[in-house]
Amino acid sequence: MRILVVGGGLAGVTVSFALRARGWDVEGWWSGEAGASDVAAGMFNPVSFRRVVETWDAAEHLAVALRFYGAMEAATGARFLHEDVPVLRVFPSASYRELWEEKCGDGNGVGRWISVADPVPAGVVAPHGAGWVRGSGWLDVPALLTAWRGLAPEQGGMRWVLRRWEARDGVPEGFDALVDARGVGARQDLQDLGIPLNINQGEVLTLGPGAWKEPWGLNRVHWVLPVGDGRARLGATYRWDLEENRVHPEVAQTLLVAVEGARSEPFPPGVVVEHLSGLRPVAPDRRPILGQVGERHWIFNGLGTRGVMVAPRAAEFLAGQIQPNPPDPRSAYASPFRWRDRG
């Protein structure tokens, strides 16, 4: 089969890799413009901190993601996967600590990922204590995008073309199928099909060398993620009322103050070396939007804030559906028309 993938972000890159792994001829089109994936911090972890629960299918998503990104590293010769970067969660209250301790006993659920930090690491201010999260890490998403988009077909990669596409263009001649993975750029086309796609605006800071010397990350309202050489990413904001992709200078101070509350020493002046923003495509139920929406026309979108962990499994599933005799589509994550189907 000859398949066109439209979109060069995390969705487009992962689904194109999954399709190429099946031996199909794949071509990618993308606008060349930076999207949410180009500024993503790439952090992944299997725990939802608000309610201290395991994220959706955490164990399976994580296992597939580590295998998948490992295969992409082997194919490209680049390194972008960083496993085993634990996160220290600072407890916001005594009641939250009690909930955390209670969940630690849940050996078959979230308890497999969490423990109480005893003692709390030096330099961390945590009046109510803190806990560790295992199974977390980060993916250098921009490095992954660059490595896969830059791998020549004769080296096992695929052809990428700087070209725009819209649904009204249809499936171009010469292709057996098309996968629309344009992220927020596909919003209007999806809405015309009755498929809702929300936009979540977020901003992330990069802190310069020496800002964070610990090998673990920290979460207190917002999070700090070590990315090597004493540098760190600090974020992120989540705004549902903004659809303009620009940075807001006041956000930097908000993020710094939130995390400094858990540090015995403030960050040094001038610690912020980069401030980026992006628009995340998110489905109303926070699950990926993937499946067939027309003749030879498929979509892969809505990866949201947990896209790094969810994308590989979703991409492999979609690749398995695009074939003459696909598995039962009722085994899908969810129909792309699930909102209409619910009446």
C-alpha cells in the first residue's frame, strides 16, 4: 500500500513509523510550521496527581511506548528517550498525604508506581511530606521529530514534503490511503464531520545550566523536569480560554514562584533562557481520535497532554486497521464518531 500521512508532529511521526514498520510505502506532508510537538517538554508518568490514580491503561501504554521509541532510536541512530527519571510529588496537605499513603497499598493499581519519600530529599520544602513516582521519564520530542523526518528513504526512513493539505483536497492520486494527523490544524475539518476537538494552550520554560542539579523531577502545582547539564524544563500551563499561540511574559514568574515554594533556595536571576508556547489538540473525553472517516481517509488526532505515552500504542493500532482485512474495528480505542453515536 502507498499511504500519505499529513502532519509532521508527534502524531504524524509515530503513525508514519508504525506504517513503515509494516513495510508500506509512506510519504509525509507537513506545513513546516512549529506546532505543539515542537515545543513539548515530553514528560511522561503513569500517575494522575489530582486524585492519585493510575492513568488510562498506564502499564500497557508505557510498555508499548518504551519499546516503540527504542525502535525509533535504533532506526535513526539518535537518542531521545530518557527512562527512569523519578518524580518527587510534594504533598499539598495532610489529607493528601493520607490519600497517598492509602493508595500505596493498592498493589495492582496506582500503588505499583508510588511510594512515600522518607526522608524528603535535602533542599526540598515539604511540610506535609512528599512521595516518589516510578515509571516516569521524558522524551526529547523535537529531537525525535528531527531524527525521523531527516532519515532518508534509502536508510529506512521516508520522503517528507513541505506541502499543505485540507480535507476538501481529498486523497491525492497515487495514494491508497491518507492519515490526517494535523493536530489543531484539522479542527475545522473535524468539526465539519461532527467530531469535536478542543484546544489547550500551554507554556513551558527552559532553565539554564545549573538551575537543577538533581537527577529526578519535582511536582508542586507545576513541575520541574531535568534535561541534562543542570538544565531543566519548567511548566506547564493549561488554558482552555486561549486559542492564540503566543507566550505571555507574566507566565514565567507564575511558574517560577509555584515551584520555588518547594525549594529552600530560589532560582538565580536570569535562570529562564527560553519561553515557548503551543496549542494542544485534545478530545473532550481526553482519548485519542483515530479511525476511518471517509473512503481511504483516516484521522489520528487528539493526543492531548499525555500524547508521548499514548501515541505509540494508538499509532500501532491505527496502522493495523489500514489494511484490506482489518481486525474488528469495535476493538478500537473509540470510534472517531463516538459523540454522535452516543446520541
